[in-house]
Amino acid sequence: MRSLTRREQSLVVVAAVALVAFLLAFGLILPTRNRAAKLARQEQALSMKISEAASMYLEALREAEEIAGLRAELRDLMFPHKDASIALVREIDRLTSELNVRVTGIRPGEVEPVAGSLRCPMTFTVESNFADIVRLLYELERPQRRLWVEGVEMTSSPPQAGELQANIHVAVYVQPGGGEEDVSA
């Protein structure tokens, strides 16, 4: 084998350095550049997904507020009689306390629509003597009361002689908006 001249040796060294540089460029730099481009695309895709998630979160908050509003409206539509029933129980309790009549039971009935209003029936059971029960019925049927006495069932009460037990059926009529309606007019 012949020995390389100086010029050939320098060409081989330059070729070796160029080969190493070429391998470094294709082996390290280009894959890193491709990886950087791929990471930039992934970053862009993730940024889009994050902004989409943020807008979905805000939409979910708006929808939650809307659902809460709809639930409140539904509750007002379905249970407008709640305040009327509470007021009726308080009124019955006040009257029976004033008239020396014992309330032994209160049973609300099913609310039903009647001619643009809601009828909220209730049955309450009282025990007292005949005169006190009649006074209670008189007070219940006074014009300033916003309820109707729809029926009375009386039976004798065995535990105490001279006392009667009465089941009094009353109803309050309320507007669908929630207020009591004066149905006497």
C-alpha cells in the first residue's frame, strides 16, 4: 500500500471532519429541529384545547345559573301553595288557641288547579265541646278569612265526656304566581 501524500492526508481529514459534521447535522440537529417543530405543533394543539376547555367551563357556569333559575321557576310553579298552607296552619293554631279548642291532627290534601287558581285543601281534627267547635266554625267562615270551610264531620270523643271530635275540611285558593286569591268576590 502506498502512503498518502500530505495533500491527500489533509483531504482525508477534511472529509472525515465533514462526515462527522454531516452525521451530527443529520443525527442530532435535524431530529432536534423536527422534534422542536413537533413540540410547537403539540403546544399549539394543547393551547387550543385549553382555550376550548376554558370556554366550556364558562358555558357550564352559565348553564348552571340558568338551571338554578329554571329550578326556582319550577318550584314557584309547582309549590305556590307552600306559603298559603303555612299561613293557614298558623291561622288555625291561633284561632284554636283563642277559642279553647285542641287540634289533634292536621292533614294537607292534594293541590289541584281550579279555574286559574290552585286549591290547597287541608283537613284538621279538633276536640272540644259543641259550643267551642261552633264558635270555631263561625270564626273560620267570617268574610275576612281567605279560606273556605268545605265540610265538617263530628263524632263523640270517648275519653272525656261532653267533648266532640270534629274533622274540618278547609281550602285556600292561591294564584299560580304564589299569592292568596280572594275567592269570595
